[in-house]
Amino acid sequence: MDIDDWESIWYREKLRQSADGDEYDCPYDSVSCFADDLCVQCEIDKVQRQS
């Protein structure tokens, strides 16, 4: 795969995901916390709620 093709596909997917992404407010204000990719603290809270 040509790097230019990969870059254009990557850019389109990034835009698509940001448009389709669910809003998620991290209670710990982590900028890297998303509904489908939780930060460590939110992941720990999730596991504690499940047990």
C-alpha cells in the first residue's frame, strides 16, 4: 500500500470516528478518555461496578 493512500484512508477514518463518536465526560478530566477507550481510572471504576 502506498503511503499516500494509507494517509488519505487514515484521515477519512479519523474524521468519521470523530463525527460518529459518543460524547463521554471523564469524571477525572482525562483528555485521553473516550467511551470506547477509557482511561485507567475509569476502567478501574468500571471493573469495581461490575463486581
